[in-house]
Amino acid sequence: MSRKNTALLLAQDAFERLCEPESIPVSFVYAEKQYHGLGGLEVLEKTIAQTPKGTDCRIRAALDANVQAIVEASYCAEFGQMEYTLYFENTGSAPSEIIRDVYALDARFAGRDGVLRGILGDHDNAYRAYESDLAKGDVYYKSVSGRATHVVFPYFDLVHGDGGSMIAIGWAGTWDALFMQGPDCVEVKAKTCLYLKTVLLPGEKVRTGLIVILPYSGRNADDAANLWREWFIKYNMPRANAQGDLIEPFSTTMWALDTGLPNSDGSISERHFTWKPTLDKLLAEGIHHDFRWFDAGWYFDPAGNTVEKDWWGTIGSWELDTEKWPDGSLRESVDACHAVGMKTFVWFEPERVTHVDDLAKNYGYKPEWGITAGGKVITNNIGDEECLEWIYQRITKMMKENDIDLYREDNNSNPVEAWGILDHNEIVKTGLMRAGISENKCICGHYKLWDKILAFCAENGKCTFLDSCASGGGRNDIESMRRSIPFLRSDADRTTAALRLSMTASFCKWIPFHGSATKETEHELVAETGQGSSTYVSRASFLPVMNYQAAYVHNENLDYDLYRANFNEWKSVRHLLTKDLYVLTPWHHRLNLMGWTAFAYDDPESGESVLLAFRMEDCREDTFAAKFPFAEPGRQYRVTNADTGESVTVDGEQLAAGYAITLPEPKSSALLRIWRL
């Protein structure tokens, strides 16, 4: 039986139970009464419908004359994956009673010997992998900043009994999760919108985060991860365009370092006269990228002045700086890129503003939308429908006028303090308990903003996915990943190859389609100099999104033969980077340079595989025995070394037992191409 079929019967039974009001794995307190599921409530609606994917279920139950609880769930028949979201809606004419202690997931997963496998978040933890034996104690994670995937990470591989469940929480704000081993089960309790304790006014609707569960059989971590990766790519990722095509691996290039002008970050140094020499040079060298990356600093500040250095402190107008880009010159550059098959994407940061008075004077912004918190940080209240519409119109106006193909979003502040201020204002205004209501509205507003932008893109023939960034990897929750891709999984990934290898060994298990930088520098904003990325650094950067940033014209030492070789090698294996992944070495910290790091990607359908092996900077062992878990006994494999050209035929038993790779020098790499015969 195939990997994705082993848990289907178990999953189908679980989904049927999920569709019973009393079995829905949620809990909450309403009007000081505790509820587990929706059992005992008057069911106003229960619909079950078959879909091309599987089954959808919707249950609506009455909490009282004004308030209804709604659960929307779905089941993926191919993988046995299930998901649901809980909503509360006031359909009456009076404020509701207080809703509090809402657990989006309150469930027991049958089985002993619970183990929790996963990774921590971006920033200080740099996607550190962990494995916790629940018999030794409970495990608890909490995210309180309002950017869900910094510090901790709401994706979990829960092993229980003779199988396990992949679990993900889809909420871009605050959340927590507690895992406890019971006598014959693992108890899991998870909240989203942590501080929700509110009444609902007439017409209001709030929700929990999306809960995603993918059961699997056995306790093998590779099988669990690859089942998840396969499901994620097929059913969770957005599509490339309105026609529904799959997103294929692609490359990007940023030209801001190739202007000859000072650059503080982003695209702040780019001008109407800088782009053409770069494009012409790349074309002359026979190098074609899929996307041009146009980052922060392209806009007027709120007073209408050009921005020379401070891109961070001058945002909000989203009005093209026509001193840098006069007379339609940005559109001219985009058209020139289109003519050679290159799309352009542009950076925005809609959840933060600066200089509110100037925005109000010059661009119709309402000062009450901006909430000052955390010193000089001003957070946009995108839970306000009028504010959200103003932002949407500003963004799409710029995209339409300049024929921009894809929307890139950033968020460089933690919004949780602003949400608290908004809650306080609500309490003063209404005299009612309103804690957490602002986070709920703002997160729902953020998803709505993305949906509106993607609808605009679909209507205008643009890309129907976007680039998700929030100071690096701050917004990679699973619901956000239904609309977006992390083109850069972490800002810190713009540094060393060792960090990049560390992150790939952990992050790829959960979000298989993403990118990193391709340079090797000590600090994030330092430009790479010299000949460009070595083969070692380039291979350490092999991911479905390949991001290049170089001084293409201004660096006379840039080795274009090396650049082409590295780029073409990535293109030759990129189709495998979304297939089954096997990390063949233990996870290592970014500062641990003592060992080997090795990954294998295998396409079980075609029988084609690739191994990337790295002898790190301080590694003393010149030989590594790579054990391939996917090798089949009794089958023959052809193994070709991409560096030496040597090709040998090896049986499956030998590949599984350990295939020796020798690299005489530290900080060197090997790439092996493998074909099942």
C-alpha cells in the first residue's frame, strides 16, 4: 500500500466523527457555560457535500437567540487530511454574552509513547529542530508578538501509538499549543487569538485559526514529512495563475546592488537610468531570470519627498517616486523585462505607516486608522473596512499603472501592542468587554486584503500567489501559505552557507516551496564581492526559489562562467527539489561547522534522485557514507558524480547500507545524480 493510503481508513473515520456536533475538537466558554464541541446545542444547519477534493461539512448551532457557532470542515480523500475552522456570529439585534477561553483544538490523539517533533521559528531560533519525549514532561509553545512564526512555529509532527498526526495552526497572529501525554492518549490544546474575551455586537463575526490534521501510519519521520510535503504542494499551495497552473521552481534577481549608488537596503538606490545596463549585461551573458525583485524605497515619503536612505521610516504613501522614476520610466523597465520573459514583483508594507499627518494631507489617509505603539511604530488598523479598502486601492493603483506581476508583502513591527490599544478604545467606547476583538478583525482583514489583491491579479492576468515576508519568516502560518510563498524564508539566510544548510535541514520538512539567498557574507546587508558565489555556496542555496543579487555591471571580478555553471546546475535539478526529501545527517546549529550535511531528493515515480553533500568548514572527516532510505533491494541504480563525470552502477542494498563520498578538502561539496534502472 502506498504511503499516502496507509492512514486513509483511520482518517475517514475521524472526519465522520468531526462532522458530529458533540465530537468537534473545540472548546469554549459562552455566558459562563463550558462547551466541548457543539453537543447539546440546537443544530440549525448540517450540510455534507461531496467535492472534487473529498467532502465538505458545515454545522451551524445556536448558542442563544442572538449568537450562533459555525464549524466549516473539509476532508481530502486522496491523503486523509482534514481541517476545520470555528466561527461565532451575532445575527441578532443585541450584544452577545462574553465568549472566552476558545480552544481551536482540544483533542485526544489515541496511543501511548507520545513524541513531538518539529522546529522553532525564525529570528533567534533560526528554525532549530527539536524532538520531545512527552513521557518526560508536557511541551508548551506560545507566540505573543502578532507575527506567528517568529520564535516558535505552529507546525507539529505528533507521534502517538503506532502512527502519528501532522498538525498545523493557520493563524497569522497570537497562538499557543500544549501537548500532554495521558494514560492512553496525547492531549492537545491550542488557542488562536490568545486574548479573546469579548462580546459580539450585532452583525459581528469572529473565528479561530484553521486547524489542519494529516494522520499517518508508523512512526517514521521521513515518511511523515514526505506525506506532508506531497499533500502541501498539491493541495495547500496557491496556483501560479488564474488558469490554475502549478507553480514551478523559479529564480529571482535583485538589481539594487548594481546601481553604483549607495544602497541602504531594498531597491532604494535604483533609478530610471540604472536598470537597463543590468538587463543588457545579463542578456549579453545569456542569463535569464524569471522574476525581477523590486524592493523597499521606490516610493515618495508621506510628504511627497524622494527617499534617499530611510526606507523604513518613510512608508505609507505607496506613490511611485517620480524623481527616481520620471515619465513612465518604471513601466518602461517592466515592459522591457516582459519582452524577454521576466516578470516584476514589488515590495509593500501595508500594516505599518509613518507620518500620519502628511498621509492625511496628501493621500486621504484618516489619522484614526494609525495606532501608535512601541515607540515610533504606527500600526494600521486593517480590521477597519475603510482602512483596508484605502490600502487595497493604493496598492493596486501602483501595480496597475506599472503592470506589476506579483505582490510582495513585508511587516517590520509586532502589532500586538496596537491591538491592545484598539481593544481598550473599544471597551471605553462601548462599556463592554472587547479583549481580543481587534486582533481577530485585523488578522481576518489581512487575509481579506490578500484575497482582494489576488483577485485583482487574477482579473488582470498576473500571478495568483504572493511573496510572504514579515522581517523574514514572521508570517508563514499554513493559512497564509494558501495565498503565498516565502521567497526568502529568513532575513538571516542572507549570510552564511552554514546557516543556510541548517535551515534547509529543518524548514523544508514543513514548507517545501521557498527560497534563500545565494551569497556568503557575515552580515545580512553586506554585499558579496569578488568572483561571486562558489559552487559550495550555490549548492547550499538549492531550493525551489533561487534568489540572485549581484553587482552585475559594477563588479569587474564577477565570474560569469562560474555564475552560469551554478545557475544551470540548479536548473538541471530544480524539478527534484519539490519531491521527497531525506535529510541524511543530524540537524546542526548554524555555528557548528564540524560535520557533514547531506540531503537527497527522490522522485519515486520517475526513479530520478539527486544527492547534495557538504563537507563543512571545520570537518576533519574526508569521507561520508550516505545511506539512501528510498533505495529498493534488488534494484540497480546508476550514480553519476556531477564534478568528476564518473558513473557507476550500484545495487539498492549498497545504497541503503552506505555509499561512500570522499571530499579531500573542507568546505567542499558533491552532487550525485541517481537513476533507478
